[in-house]
Amino acid sequence: MLPVRLSRRDAIWVQLGVFAILAAIAIAGVGSTPTPLARAATIALLLVFGVALTLSGNDGFRARTPAWTAHLFLIVETAATAGLMYLSDNWSLYTVLFFILSMQAALLFPPRLALAWIAGFVAISAIFGLVKWGWPGGLMTLPLYGGGYILLAVLAHAMASAETARRKSQELVEELQAAHEKMQEYAGRIEELAVVEERNRLAREMHDTLGHRLTVAAVQLEGAQRLIEADPGRAAQMVGTVREQVREALSELRQTVAALRAPLEADLSLPHALARLATHFEQATGITVHQVLPRAEELPDLPDTHRLAVYRAAQEALTNIQRHAEAGQVWLVLAGDGGAVTLLVSDDGKGISLSGDQAGFGLHGLRERAAQLGGEMHVEPRRGGGTQVSFRVPVES
């Protein structure tokens, strides 16, 4: 049926008004009926009309009746009204029932179908008018009853449409409120994830910067302590290296805490930054680093995130070599094409255990960095002994 409905309060008031009209019509109509038989028939038809009207909407005038039953009830009500008009000398009294049926048709059917029913009500009223008043007078009933029936139908439909719009607006408000609550919930989750991600990023930064510097410093101090009597000059040089590493660590710590920026200068290309890192590593550890680095213009344009990720990968790999590999030589290779940049860091040491959690936080952090950029990181044994770290990130053209 139509998606229009009266509110429960409006439906109750309409029902009360309709049954008040029926009561008034019954009192006036039964009293003016000439014979006892006609009065009994009038009472019976009024009861049929009232019962059909009540059942036709399941709840008064609320539009919830299936189509075929709605038509059936209107046929019964129309026939009862026509019978009442036929039995009474004051037949125009019962045309009021067609006003009620016009409202009901407007609530139960689409506008075109409701107009068809209203046309039938007008036709019945016109027929009785022609029989009663003849040709000229009967024609006068057409605009009178037709206009009245259509007016009541339009008012009823407008009232029900307004109620339907109000209901839809209320449903929309409830949906928006529910969506707003979900958005707030999602925003809270996103905020929590952002906090966790930022903590992980800071943990990686602290590990990659301070961890690297302090590891170098610790190794240098151990060497200086052993050489302080046998080779004071060498010990002093190592202490100087420690001092330089601590200064750089403090500088990186200030930058990380204050601005959360990388110690990789914005105006320094990645090959130059890696070359400087390898030189410092050689000076601090005595381990030879074989560098295979392209010129800056031979690499694709790298965003800062990619430059920092590759630099951190080299830093972490060198730190692990110094701490665990017991290596004498390191190979640092950087290569790039139009679609990706690859860093290879290998050593000739004793190798590294890769089982379970023994891969370490640093390697786990590198895997996270690579994954965030759509790349990959692998640690595998090097042919000829030692370990090789491969770090590859794609670069959009």
C-alpha cells in the first residue's frame, strides 16, 4: 500500500470524529425513515458500514490494509452507503459517508486509484441527484460533491504524507546518531592505533639512533680499557671516537625528542649519507667496509621516508655486524632502478641466528619499515660464510 500513515494520535482523533458523524447520521437517518422495515435495514447497513470501516485499516485510518481487502471493504462500504441513500427520503444526508470514504481511499491507495474511487462516489451522488431533482439540478451535484470529496481526500493525504515525512526524518536522525556514534568509536580506535604506531616508530628511532651510537661507544670503551697501558695513544684515539659517538647520539636524541626528525640531513643524498656512515663505522671498529654506491643521479627520486628507511637499514645491519658477527670485512651495496631501491649489507663473520625471537628488535623494526613502504627485508646466510641483509623498497615513478 501507500507509504503514508497517520500518527496514532491523529488516527484516534479521526476515528472518534468518524464515529461521531456516524452516530449523528444514525440518529437523524433512522428517525426520518418512513417504515419499520426500512429503519431496520438502515440500522443494519449503518452497522455494516461501521464494521467495514473499522476493519479496513486494522487500526482505523492507518494505511496497513492489503490491496485486495482494501478494495473489498470499500466496495462493501460504498454499497452500504448507496443502500442507505436509497432507503431514505433524505438521501443527501448519507452523502456525508462518501466524504469519509474519500479520505479512506486517499489513505489506502495511490493518488490515481484514489481518484478513480472518488469519481465513483461522485457518479453515485450525481445519479441520486438526477433522480431527485432532474436534469438541471442533478448536474449541480457534480461540482458540489466532487469538489468536497477531492478536498477531503487531498487534506487526508497531505496530513498522512506529513506524518510519513516526520517519521522518515526521525529515522534519518536516529541513523545519523548511530553513524555518529560509530564514527566516534572508529575515531577512538584510530587514535589508539595511531598512538601505538607512533610508539613503535619512536622505539625504532631510539633503537636505530641511540642503539647504534651507544653500541659503538661501548665497544670502543672496552678496547680503550684494554689498551690504556699497552698503547695509550690508540686508547686515547678510541676514547676520542667514543666522545664523537656520544655527541652524535646526543644530537640525534635532541632531534628525535624535539622534532622527531631523522639525523639524515635533507640536503645530503643517500649514497653520500651511506658513505659517511661506512667511514665512521670503519674508524670506530677497524672493520673494512667495501662500498659499492651509485651516484645520486643514478638513483630514482626518493621520498624522505624511503631515504630514511634505507639509511636505518644500513645502520642497523652495521650495528648487528659489530655486535654479533665477529667479522673482518663488510660489503655495502646500494642499487636502484626505475621501480625500486635495494640495499645489500653482508659480512664474512660467524653468521646470525634467525630462529624465533632471536632475530632481535632491530631486524623486526626493519621488517616493519619495509612493510609500511610496500617493500621487503630478508636476512639470509651469505655464500662463503657470514650473513647478508637485503632491504628493498619500491619507488613510484
